[in-house]
Amino acid sequence: MKRSLRLVVGPEAKRFDFSAGRGFSLGMWRDLNFSLKSLPKRVWRSSLPDRCRMQRMDPLENPGIPMLRHAVATLAYRAAKTLRGTPPGFEHFRAAPTTRSAAQILAHIGDLLEWARRAADGETDWHESRPDSWEKEVARFFAALKAFDDRLATQVAPASSPQRLFQGPIADAFTHIGQLATLRRMIGSGVRPENYFRAQIIAGRVGMEQAPPVQEFD
């Protein structure tokens, strides 16, 4: 059996059909949320039936979220080690004349993480920024990472699956952190190797301040 919600916004009317036992599909939620943005909150919050409101997420039904948050914390741990103590002028260093500088790579990672935060709410527009100072880009990186992790920590399921959020922006960010680590070694300021299996990485710890390494190598 199907039921429907008829939403009238100005001169247009939209009908959203859903199965009684399943609720809205992801695409329907996106269309519905888009339409609701043009309505005063006091109207739709009080008028929509309970089954049409945003459903809260049960972590047991979405086990990908804890794993994604751990991946985000791992990214923070590895990035903090790579970004800490960079030599003067490192932001301008590049592997070759046609490749990105360290500052451009870090700015791109910031773009990725800010995009990931928007994608969690169903917004997929890409914004490319120009590199700022190294200090500001480092701060931006961790601020964007925290905003994304804070979104994942809510009880509202993301619009994109945890698998897609990982395989896109987060996996890409890991690649670029590796590039920065390579540039540090090329400029003569390499990061000490570490047994990351033993690292004390905790979901939610996504800032520059991290636990000290358990086992590093010379």
C-alpha cells in the first residue's frame, strides 16, 4: 500500500509517494527537503505528520558510520604528524614545476573536506579555493575535519552513504597527505616512520593535538 504527501509551494504542487512500511527513499527526501527550504519553519514543522519528519539513525543499522569516523580520526592523526613542524618555505615547495605546491595540496584537501561536509547533507556543489597562508590552511584543514566529524556524530543519517563518503573525499585526502609527507622527505625534513597499527587513534579526536606515537622507527 502506498500513501502520499501533497506539498504545495507557491503555484506549484509536488506529490511524494512512499510505501507504508518503508518511508521515503533518499531521492524523495532530497526533493522534499529542497521544497521545504522555501517554507517558514513554523509551517512545515507543525504541519507534517510524524512519519514525514527526518528519521533518527540507529548506529546498529548503519555500522559504516563508526568505521568512517575512525577513518576520519586516522586522517587527523596522520595529517597532524605531517603538518607539524614543517620547515620555513615548505608551502612553496613542489616536486616539479608543473605539480602543485604544498600549499596548493593542503588547500585542495580543505576543499575536499568542506565538500564532504556538504555532501553529508545532500549538497554536491564543488568549490575550489585559492591557497591562503600555511598557518590558515592548516587551521582550515582541522576545522573542516571537525565539522565533518561532528556531522557524522549526529543521530541523523547522512544523505550519502558512509562508503561513498569514504571512497571519495576521505580516501582522496589520505592520498594528498601522503603527497605532503613525500614533499617533506624531498625537502630534507622527513616525518619519522611509525607503526600506525599501534597508534592510539580514537574517533572524535580530529585536531592537531594527538596522542604521542607508540612506536616510531629511525
